[in-house]
Amino acid sequence: MWVLAIILVVALLIPVAAILVDSPLGRSVARRMEGRTEGPPPEVRDMQRKVELLESEIEDLNRSVAGMREELQFMQRLLEDPRRKKPTS
């Protein structure tokens, strides 16, 4: 009798499992198990945008600092004692 009950339960669970697997919930679970997603979550996208913005601002600041360094070197050369000459070779 127990064997018949187990066979009956298994037979009834097969269509239920097929319905769950074919449902949107089953498909989302399958995608998650495969590891592929449609894209990063919105929080990650926002963070990526912020990082890209900060990186571009850092590049702009580096260019500005390099320009200021060149201007400072030029000013230092102008302010050097004009009587002092650099050795020529």
C-alpha cells in the first residue's frame, strides 16, 4: 500500500514540477543558476556611472596640474638671476 502511495505522489508531482519549471519563476531561477543575468542591478549601474565621472574629473585635474607645473617652471626660469648663466657644452 505504501508503495502505491509513493508512486501516486511522484506521479502527481511530475506535472506540478513541469508547470513550475515552465513558469516565469522557474525561468528566473534557471537564469540565476546559470549565472547569466540581463544586466547589473540599478545600484551597480549608478556606481559605475559615478566612478566613470570621477575618473574623468581626475584626468582633467591631472592635466591642470601638469599645466601649472610647466607654468611654474617657466616662471622660475624667468625669475632666476639673469647674470647667472647656464654652462654650455
